[in-house]
Amino acid sequence: MRYLRALLLAIMALASLPALAVQPDEMLADPVLEARARALSAELRCLVCQNQSIDASDSQFARDIRIVLRERLTAGDTDSEALDFLVARYGQYILLKPEFNATTALLWIAPPLLLVGGGVLAFVVIRRRSLRNGEPDALTPEEQRRLDKVLRESGTGGA
């Protein structure tokens, strides 16, 4: 019984791993080159899918890019040369983690700024509400005159 539980646990653990879309016909015979190709594939975005690496995507575009990447590595390109080739062809967007430069600075800086700004805004709103202690703001003299007039006209009292 214990072995059955261990087997089921192992199957569930393996099933939870991300499925890699690399087909057997794409794999390189050299395990070192294949490992490099897999590492680089994990850094590249499938332009068809939503924030999915080409290593995990089943799209035809991802397959084509995986093949081009393996061709470049087989031809003797270094990792950076292969990535530079794809960036020159498809732009910085093909990288899952684009480099920090003038054109991508907003992508890197905006999220932390928005998070800090939202935190400051929430702090200010909560602070103001706690200072009021739930008491409504006092009426202005004009509002008080209008309220008194409405109450007199309705006959419910007033000043």
C-alpha cells in the first residue's frame, strides 16, 4: 500500500511539471548542444502565444524558431550570437526578459513605481479615514441654510 502511494505521488509530481513541446525530430544528437538549445529556448518568447517560452509552446512559429536556434548553434554560434541573431530578426520582444536600455526602461521601472504609488495612495486614504473616526464632515453655512429651508417647507422642524 505504501508503495502504491509513493507511485501515485511520483506520477502526480511528474504530471505537474510543464510539458515541453520540443519534438524528437528537433533534438540535436550532441547532448551538450541540445542542453544549450534548451536553455536558450527557455529565454525566448513565442510571439504567437501569451508569455510562453518557445520551449513550452506547440505553435508552428515556436517550432520554427527552435529549429533556427539549433541550426545556429550547430553552425558554431555562441549563445549570445544566436540570441543576437533572433533579436535582430524579431526585436527585443522575443526575449522573455528584455535587456535594460532606453527603450525598455519603462517596462522595468513602471511596475515597482506603480506598486509603491498604490501603496502610498492606500496609506493616505486609510490614514484620512481613520483620522475622521467615521464622523461626517460638517455642513458648510450654505448647505445648512438650504437644509433648514427644506425642513421648514416640509413641516418637519428645523431652526
